[in-house]
Amino acid sequence: LVFTLPPDKREIRTALITGPDGKPQRKWTDDMLARQEQATDVFVNVATRCAAVVCCRVSPLQKSQVVKLIKDREHAITLAIGDGANDVSMIKAAHVGVGISGLEGRQAVLASDFSIAQFRFLERLLLVHGRWSYFRLCSFLRYFFYKNFAFTLVNFWFAFFCAYSAQTVYDPIFIALYNVVFTSLPIIAVGIFEQDVTAKDSIDFPFLYEAGLKNALFSYSQFLLSLFKGFIHSIIIFFVAYCSYRLGGQFG
């Protein structure tokens, strides 16, 4: 498949060619852009149906254009890996950039998000550390929304019993230490040490990586579930304490 990558907006505005009458005219006319759009659709449809695509003799700018094309058209999370200066634009265009430190200098490493010494280390970077990072980050986000909803809604329930006076049910010291001490240490420990499976199992069973591809650990349903848990627990925290206080006053 021979395919010319679409021009960027600047090239469309500034690129000129010499017309039949010897005068300069726009290189990219509306008709050419329409044909280019059709060719782009064909390229994306063919590329996404293939297990691998080899782009032959492309410039550094074209490498980044391929990444941007897939990222924009397919709304996919992209990763670019390179080891030389000609890969810098491609690495910057992707969501995640990986640089290989080697004989071609450190330009790619300096422009990347992660650096590895050899290409074979990419397997462990994705299947082990990438998956662990995704698992820990999703756990943190679910915990973050849960604890803040549970904390805040207790004040909401208390407002019905204090004539909406904006009086808080918590002690000021507790409010100051809630995020700093009481709820920060557990998630820090999870973020550092949590491993649902071992590194060996992550490599031996690569299908475990599909959880991140399908966004299974932090979807809209998981987000709403965290809010629901915070909602229920705020009711339990407030009304159990309130009823205990009222009943304790009656029977004490």
C-alpha cells in the first residue's frame, strides 16, 4: 500500500506550487484534500486490521504523523519507542514514549517518558511494571473518591439536624489530619507495595494485561460503585453515631 500522509494545517495554508500559467498556486486544493481524506480512511482501515504494519522509508515527521493519525482516528492509547534523534518527534507524539539508550546517542532517552537499555526490556516494562502501575493507580483513584464522599456526606446528613447552620460535625484537628495522616498512609502503602500477581505470572500470562486495554479497573461503573460505597458508609457513620447518642441519652 503506497500512501502519502495527510498534510498538517500549516502546510495546507502555506504550501505553493507553480501553476500551468507560471503563477504560484495552492498545492493542496479542496479536491486534493478530499481525495487525501479518502486515502487516509483506507490507510487507517487497512492498518487497524493488520497484526503489524511496516512503514518503509519514512521521515521523522512522517513517523509522528502516523502516530497522531492512529491516536486521533482510533482514539487509542499509543506508545512509541525509538533509539535515535530521528525518533524524537514520534516519541513526543505518542501518549507514552520509550527511549532506548544505545549507540545513537541519548536524544530519544531525553525526550521519552521511560528509558530502557535494550529493546527486550520492553516486555517487562509493559507486562509487569506497566500493569502494576495501572492496578495501583486505579486503586488509588477509587479509594480517593470513596474516602472523600464518605467524609463529606457526613456533614451533609448533619446539616438536617443543625438547622443548616454550616456547623461541622468534625473536630477541626480531625479535619486537618484526615487527608494528611488518617487516609494517606494506607494508599501510600498500596501504591508502593501492592502486587496482585507476581512478576513471573505477569509475564507467563500476558492476557492479564488486557484489563488495562479494556479499562476494566476504572470505568464509569467502577467510579459509580466507589461513590455508592462512600454514600452508604456515610449514612452508616452518621446515623449509627447519632442513634447511639440519642438512645444512650434515653437509657443512660
